[in-house]
Amino acid sequence: MANGTTMGSPGAASTTPSPGAFQSLARNNSYVIPGLYDLNVEDTNWVLTSSFIIFTMQTGFGMLESGCVSVKNEVNIMMKNIIDIVLGGFTYWLFGYAMAFGRGELNNPFVALGDFLIDPGVSDPLFGPIFAAFLFQLSFSTTATTIVSGAMAERCNFKAYCIFSFFNTIVYCIPAGWVWGEHGFLKNLGVVDIAGSGPVHLIGGASAFASAAILGPRLGRYAKGTDPLPLGNPVNACMGLFVLWWGWLAFNSGSTYGVSGAKWAYAARAAVMTMMGSFGGGSFSIIYSMINNDGRMDVVDLINGILASLVSVTAGCYLYHAWEAILIGAIGSALCCFGMPLFDRMGVDDPVGASSVHGIAGIWGVLAVGFFADNPLRMDTTSGRSGLFKGGGWYMLGVQSLSALCLACWGVCSTFVLLWLINKVVPIRMDPNEELLGADLMEHRIRHTQIGISRALSALAPIQLDLDDVIDAPPIGRNPGHERCVDEIEAASQKLHQWRQAMDKFADRPAREKTEPASGASSRRRSKSFLSKSHRNGKDNAAFDRGGITTVKMSGREGKETHQLSVIGSEQSYQVGSTDRNADRNFAWID
């Protein structure tokens, strides 16, 4: 981010700048406006548009994660992604933004303290830039929180996760301030991380590793070795990759923080290098998967290899040449592909591989800046420094290594502490019986069909669990009202058929055939016509109409008997037989 131009000094008297003069003093006499708010109209337009696109990455994360878990937990994953935006975004406004970028007298190299519940008035000369900066940083914060949800999938208590999402803002915002805030000790040492390989992805990956480790593996996960479990919906997972790919372009090129001056040129370079990195990572993951799976392509290998390459180029997205971006992406993909089975051997069950994709690749992305970074002309991103391979010496690699170490340790330790505290209030692990039934049914009363839910309910019923509520949950994908209508139609048709058989029995056919063979034959023909011709398409069936009571009357020498059916038909009366006592006694149906 470009640094703002100061129009005064901390000790100077505060002045009221004219609208549009965004490089000005703070609202008090003790703090200078940081470069975070150094935005003109074009820059603000770029930042806002990028923020909107970055928020679509939540869709990508949701689809990817729901595709990687079993079907009985896919809705729960989507609900967690929604919670990340609602609760995580709310707490970022409450205190997260203030602890990362706040302006206050109590700021220190570890944490900022100012601008809580930020909401500038319309007379504030920084009215527009403050809102634009907040929205941009909010999109980064919710992304970091969402990374963790996939690692906790299929066995985390939903209520405990809501509490975790509420407070996980602390895990992200403090290290984000270290790297990007004017007060941050890493920023002042010269650490470069343009779009968040460290503060977003490494923090998210470290938090994912810690949460997966403290929760423990899913039931039966390693009962038959460490081979990956089948995906719940591979198509959703692939679609999630495409949405994330799209959002990543805004993630990286939007981090030039504007298009004024030389920023627009480096925004274009960032977008191209982002794609170059994904090409390198995708190419490696194809080769790796083909070799590792006897010539077959594994979906997870390809998806996670591409995502890891995107994470790897994020920190220095506009500081690399094309071949360097390809190489960095390929190395990131390799680290991820080899890292995923390693975590499984450690017993860390990460259903979506977030620990490798964002954690290991995030570390490499931070370090890659120290090796390959250029000094961008007309931009002060690197403070005039270059990477080791560009003749810049060891300093940049040293501070980048320090950044990776600090961020990784903070992400793991703070997440362990947070989950340990939450577990004291609400158990973070689902009950084993609830885990077998799935979070969709137990947390949201969504009952999937043909995936083993009924079998699990039957197996758990003798244990005397309180399953009355979930047993009554209707299966999804059907309209219960329509199902009841169809049941009534079938019942009505069955009763009509039974009554015809009863009439045939009472008609005394053998006697009728001896005395009136012609009449009997005619009656049989009429009866056959009722079943095969007139009612062949079902439209003359009383149960095929729109609602009401159907009355069926049977007449004979012994009198009449009336029966009523509650069917989907209008109120109709069917006279069976004849009112003449001397008429044909072999009854026929008359429409």
C-alpha cells in the first residue's frame, strides 16, 4: 500500500481540510493519517470493486468444502461459511479493524488501539476512504476465518463453531496489523506481503492445523489406513475452484490499492502473474497425480495443487517475472501435494487439506519474496530492496523468514488457546452418535435420502437416544403436500377396485349367465369398457379430480348401500346397477 503524504506534524495544530484532501492530519493532534486512506476517486473505485469480487470467494470456499465432505454434512459447511461472514464480519467492525489499523495514542508495535466501531460522519474529510479501506480489509478478514471451517468439518459442534467464528477475528487482525499496519513491527522491519500469503493464508492454515489437531480425526477416519476418503460431490469441489480462481484475481490485483500513478500497471502485472503461478502449480499437480495414481487424475490433487500455487504467488504477486511466478507456483503445489499425506500420517484429519494448501504454501509464499522480489519502480512496496536472487542480499530473506515464523506460531498458539477456552463452555466436538447421523440432520433438521441416514437411525434407536425430533424430519428434495395427494389418489383407486370385486361377487354371475346370457355378456362388455377404455388414462377416475367427497352407490333388489371416499375429486355420485327391480342384476359402472 502506498504511504500517504503528511501535510503537517503530530505537534502541529489540527486543520479542517477541504473535501477531497485525503492526505491530511488525523482528527486529533497526535496521529498522522496512514497511507491506508490515501485514496483518490479512481483508487476508491478500484478498491470497492475488488472488495465485491473478493466476497464471492466465500461462495467458492463453500462449494469446495461442501464438495469435499460427505453429503450428510454439506449444508452444515455452507452454514458455517455464512456464519463466518455474519459473526466474523460483525466482530471485525466491533474491534478487529481497530486492532489492526486503528489510529490511537495507545498504539504499540504489537497491536493498534483506536477507531473501534468505526463510523465516520459525513463531515469527515476521510469519509469515503475510511469506508473503502474498511470494506477491503473486511473481505480479507472473512476469508481468513473461512479457511478454518473446512479443517473442522464433519465433527465440530455448530454452536461452538459460532463462538469460534465470533472471536477468531482476534487471531487474524493482530498479525494483519503487524504486517500492514503503520504501527506493526514487521512492517517497520521491511516485511513485504502484498496480498496476504502470511496474514491471510498462513494464519488461516496454521489455525486450520491447530483446530484439526485439537478436534481429533473423524470417527473411523484412519481405520483402514490414511488413504483419502471419497468426495461428497466432486463437481461442487471443482466449481468452487473456479470461483476461487476468479476471486483471486481481485484478491491480488486489487491489493495494489488503487490504479492511480503506476498502480494500474502493477495491478495488471499482478493479475497475469497470478495466472502464471496457477499454470505452474496446475502443471505440477497433473504430473504428480498421474504418477501417484497409476495414470489417473485425482480431483483433490489437482484442486489443491492449483490453490496452493495461488497462495504461493500472493505475497509478491506484482514483484515477479513470468517464469519466476510459474516456478514459485510449481514449488508451492509440490509442497502441498507432499504435505497432505504427511499430515494424515501425523493423525491430523484435515478434510479439505487447508493445513497444506494455506499453511505450508503460505510459508513458501512469504519466503519466496525474499528470494525473487524485484524492486518495483515508482512504487515503494519494498522500500528499495530486492530479493536474494536479484542481488539484494540476505536482509529481505531474513525479515521474511521472521515474518513466517511469527505468523505460524501466533496462528497455532492463539487458536489452541481460543478453542481450549470455548471447550470449557461448549464442547467443541460433536457427540459420536450425532456425528454418525451427520450435522445436517442433527443441527439443521435436513434429512438426506439414500446416503445411510435411515440405517444409522435404526442402529442407534436401541441405545435409547432422544431421536424423536430428527426422526420426524422430512427428507429434502420432495414436496410432502404433493406426496400426501398422491397417497390419497392411490388409496381411492384401490378402494374403487375392491368395491368392483365385491359387486362381481354379489352379482351371482352363474345364475345370470343361464337365464340372460346376452344381457350378462353385454354387462361384462360394459364393465370391461369402464376399466380399459373409458378409464384407461385415469381422467374419469373420481380420485383424479380436484378435491371433495366421492359417493359411490350400489343398488340391487335388496336395496341401496352408500359409501363415501375422501379423495381428490369433486363431489360426484356414481349410480351402480339399476333402480328397476326386474333389471339386469349383473351390475355395470355408469359414469
